[in-house]
Amino acid sequence: MSERQAQADMQATIQTGKEETYARLTREIVSVLEGESNNIARMATVSCLLHEAFPDRIWTGFYIVDPMKPEELVVGPYQGTLGCLRIPFGKGVCGTAAAERATQVVDDVHDFPGHIACDSRSVSEIVVPVCNCDGDLIAVLDIDSDKPAMFDQTDRTALEELIEAIFG
Ligand code: SME
């Protein structure tokens, strides 16, 4: 077997592992939250179980659209090191995801204009918009790693599906 083939096989194994982990987590989270309609309880549960399931993550949590300031995010339930309290729409990775209502996958935050460094160890990041059943943006899910390029299409798809299953 060539080295290239071996690397491709190893990558496929890692990907399968990640897909299976997300599938298991989604089942667990849906099960734990059955009958619970409070969004803070839902966000706290998602943050905890997502954070515990993967190594190499230094922050997993939510920034919530502030009902008193609809163009501003305020920190919600999270796991990890201290997060900044408020992020205006359009600022940093979270603010961009909120303003564009589009998932942001960033391999290296140092290349992202306006990135907000809550923790200087942060390198790669994924931010997924969270909408309610009416299609209104209510929050963003932010996951940070201290390693480069930790998030890919598998994370994007799995997290978007998870968010839709829990909050949509
Ligand atoms: N990195 C984020 C800020 C939030 S923290 O990392 C927890 C951003 O640029 O939006």
C-alpha cells in the first residue's frame, strides 16, 4: 500500500469516527432533552455533551441574540475558558455568522479579519447560526480549538443538522 493510500485510509477512518460520534451525540441530546422546551437548558446540555465528546476543543457554547439589542450577541451557556460577554453583529467570527446567517469554518483565526481573541490559544473555529421554528435567528453555536483546521464539512453538516433537530 502506498503512503498516500495509507494516509487516505487513515483520514477516512477519522472521518467515519467523527460522523459516528455526531450521530450518537445527536441521539443522546435529543433523548436527554425530550419534553424540555427551555432554550437555556437546551443550550447548556448541547454545550456540555459536545464539549465532552471531542478532545482538542477549548470552548463550546452559545452566543444569544439579545432581545433588548437585536444587533448584538450576549454570551450564553458554555464550557471552557472565560468567553467575552458581548459581540456586535458583523464583528469577529460569531458576529459574521449572525449577520450573514451562515456557518463559518475558520482554519486559522489569525487570518480572519476582526477575529475576537477571548482565549489566545484559539486557532480554528466553527460557528453555526441557530434559528427557531419560525426561522428567526436566536443564537450562534461557537466551537473553538487550539489546533489548526480542526473543523471541516463533516462538522458543518453534523452540527447544522443537530442544531436544526434541537432548536428548529
Ligand atoms: N472567537 C470568537 C469570539 C468568541 S470566543 O472565542 C469564545 C469570534 O471571533 O467571534
